[in-house]
Amino acid sequence: MKKKFFTLAISLTSMIALACPTCEKAQPKIFRGITHGAGPDSNWDYLIIAFAALIVCYCTYITILRLIKPDEPDKLPIKNAFIN
């Protein structure tokens, strides 16, 4: 019970502490209210963030796909222990 309460308390306090009013004014419209600090310096920053997000999404997709349906005929790999 204490773990659930602690997790809930941490989640709620992190939502309150997203961005302060000073940082909110410095951010572009799409990041306003989400992050602290200075906003992106140029359009290249948006491109880098989008490319990194694509890599993360692709890696997550491949990881889930390989856990659900492994291509190996051998049943010895450790990942099959999670499936069984």
C-alpha cells in the first residue's frame, strides 16, 4: 500500500513541477508549459529531436516484435523464458 501511495505522490508532484512562468515565456508555443530552460535555437534542433524519436519508436517496435515472435528455431535463448 505504501508503494502505491508513494508512486501516486511522486506522479502528482512531477505534473505540478513541469515548467515555471519564466521558462514558459522563453519556450516556443509547442513546448510551452512542458519544459524548463531555453527553447530550441534553430530548426535543426527540431529535426534532431524528431530523428531521435523515430529511432526510439523503431527500436521499441523491433524489441516488442522479437519478444512476441522470435525468429529462432532453437528454444534455448533466454528470451524464450519470458514467453513461456
